[in-house]
Amino acid sequence: MALYGIEAVLFLVVFHFSLLVAQASGPWYLLVPPADYSTATHRYTSLADAPLGRWYHDGEYGSERECQDARGAKGGEAKRLSTTVLDADNYYHAQAWAFQHGRCVSRNDVLKLR
């Protein structure tokens, strides 16, 4: 099927617009601060002041909303575990704290950090 005149122009406009939307919407990365384990206290501590280059890549999502939802779900589960299971080394508490302070960043933002 050949497109002529206004149909061809409309097709190109819609096609290029859809490419721009696809580039702007994803991917999004969930970054969480690294943790440090102290052999002196036998406890985990999250390091929110660590440079972003050291933060863990905890997932890739198609949109910022999906990333934020995953961050909330993972943080909620870690918080739940920190209160319902033995957490003597503070692992789940530190993990919940890390997700609370984690960041969802777009691929473009990650590229700017390099």
C-alpha cells in the first residue's frame, strides 16, 4: 500500500513522535546505596553518601512509575522482614532504608553521570 500526500506526511509525523516517546519513557533504573558490613558490630549499614557510581543497579523498568512502584514494593517487603524475622545483623533494616533512599533514574541520567 502506497501512501501519498498528506497521508505520507501524517505517517512520518506519527512515526517520529512515537520514537521520541519511546526514547523518553525508558528504560528506568532503580539504584540503591551500597551497604557496608562491620565485623566489629556484625551489622549492616547503608552508605547513602557513597558516589552514585558505587550504588547497586537493582532493576530496570519501562517507566518511572514502574520503577517507583518496584522501589516501594521492595522497600516494603524488606521493612516487613526486618520486623518479622530474626534480623540480628540489621540486614533487612539496612535494605529497607536503602530502598527508601534509592533513586529511579532514566538511562539519559545514567549516561550523564559517566
